[in-house]
Amino acid sequence: MKRVLITGSVAYDVLLGYEGSFVNAIDPKALQHLSLSFFSPRYTRHHGGTAANIAWNLKLLGGDPLTVGTVGSDGGSYKALLAERGIDVSYIEEKKDHVTATAIIGTDQKECQITFFHPGADAHGTWPDLADERDDLAYGIVSARDTRQMTAGMHWCAQQKIPVFFDPGQQIIAFSADELKRLTNMSAGVIVNDYEWSLLKEALKADEKSVLSLTPIVIITHGEKGVTLLSKDGTVTLPSCKPDRVVDPTGAGDAFRGGLLFGLSRGWDMQSSIELGAAMGSKVIEQEGTLMDTLDQDEIRERVETTYGHALPNI
């Protein structure tokens, strides 16, 4: 079975819950003088980060992630946790002079989120020599982390002719328009949520057709409203899978990416891979924190069949 290269952040998540609405609390007429405080009765701290989350979900499905990232002086126990789950941590470097990246994520009652991200050690990471791993890799994904390492990852995959997804996330605003255009053009596809899609088009000064002239596909996640696949063949919109309950949406997008990459690395078609991703995303929001302890694959398959009316290929 071919492996999947995953690069992104390895971070700690501080999750805060606000019982009102961010939108209602922000006066658009007073943005130049914005100064707000949101009372959060809910506080939890978890393991997270885009690379770790995607790799974790891929591993739960039986995939074999090759994870590239950086942790700080407080990240040894996190690496150990990943290793205990069978995730290869050979290319997760430790920078003892810095702390591990931290995301502070506020979620309101409508599941809107505001995030502050401190890169910590990740801002001092380096891209490893992966020459010995090249022949084992089927796909790659470059997710949000320090922009220098995102660029290095995209360039390495392009040079090695590894199909790689560009997953810029909230780092879209950290890239120039020229950089976004170049990295999008290197990709086998772009994955964004609907807000990030708006930011990307605005940054590129491009419409849907123009973006598709740079990359073969764009996958746009819409939370509970489903997923859209854009390609030169047209637009396919799939509904979301319904969770049994909603506890916290944090990590749903990374779980989606884990399912998508698992399917593609197994030779599945794009739509089946997206459907598996949607089921994975719906599952992780049923708990607090981004890393599910266990996964019932039969339940995932049943969720897909219930939602889309057909079975997944064999896992």
C-alpha cells in the first residue's frame, strides 16, 4: 500500500466556547475601533494541528501517513502519543529552544470560529531529505503551517512528480497573490472551506473558471451544507453526512482530508473518496477534541450508504 505525505502543523489546541453569536456581537460600522471580549464558560486543551489531525484519521482508517512537521520543547509527549498509534514520527523534528505551536480556537453557538495561531517551533522548522521515501508515496497534502515550509513541501512534491493537494487554510492571507498562484498551479487540487474559497478567489482576482485553469480540481467544504467538487467536467455537490450529535466542529475538515486521502491512496475514484471524507468529518464533531480514540469502520460505511445510497469500495 502506498503512503501519503502529510505536512502541516503539529500543535496544541485550546478550545473556547462562546454561547452567543460572533456575527451579532461585531458591529460592522465600528470595525476601525474593534475591541471585544467574549466570555467563554467552556475551556479545554487538546492535541491538534493540521498534520497530526490528518495523519491520525488516515491511520484510523488503516492508511500509512508520512508526517512532516515540527514540535518544540514541550512536544516530546505528543510525538510519543503519535508513535504509540503507529504513526511514523521520523520526520517530526524537535526544536528545544521553542514551544510547540498553539491554536486558540473560539467557537460560537452557530459553529462560527475565530482562531489565533502561534507557530512556535514550526516557524523554525526545516524541510527534511525525503529522497529515500519518494517511491513509496502515492499522494501528498500541504496544509497550513509556516509558509516557508508549505512552499518547500509544494516544490518538493512538484519536483518529485507526486500529486499534491494545496490546503492553505487560514494561511491564505499570509501568501502574496503571486505565491498563491504559483502554489495552486503546482497542485493536483486545492482544498478549502467556503470562506477560504472566497479569500482565495479575491487574492487571485480570479473566478471559478480562472482558478480551474491553474489546477484540475477544487474541493470546497461547507460544513453541514456538504461538499462541492469543481473540475473542468463541471460541478458536483454532495450533501454532508449527519452526525448523531454536534459537540465541537474543530477538526472536521482535517478528518475529511484524512478520509479523502485514504480513498485516493487506495485507488478509489474522487467521489467515493469525498464521501468517505464527509463521513469522517461528521464523526469527529461528535466529540470534544480533534483526535478520535477509536473508529468503527462499519459505522462509517453505514453512514455513507445511508447518506449517498450506495456502498463504499472495500477498505
